[in-house]
Amino acid sequence: MLMKDYYTIEETEKGIDGFLPIPKTTQSKYRKEGLLVFIKVGRQIYYRNEHLKQLFVKLEQAAIHKAE
């Protein structure tokens, strides 16, 4: 399966291309906190594949530091 470059909020909520699903409210929180980089075109929000990867790395690092 070919990975897309950009994903919508709805696709991200369902979980796509090996990424865990992220609820819409959590996406909004992460956008406001600056954890999740996004592109807005009109009213539609898109996430780049690489930015989703970066988010999961940040969350993993935070969990590791919290456990220490």
C-alpha cells in the first residue's frame, strides 16, 4: 500500500497507514499545544505524513521521560 503525503482530520481519527487513531478532540488539543503541525486550506485541515511521525516520536519521548 502506498502511503499518502497528507491526511485529513477524519482519516487521522480512523487510523491510517500504520498510524494509531487519534480522536478529533485530541488532534485539536495537540494542534493548540503545537505538538501537531498542520496545514489549513480553506476550512480543511491536513497533516503531513512526516508530521504525524514526529508527533508519535514526541509522545513516546514524553512517556519515556515520565517513566524515569
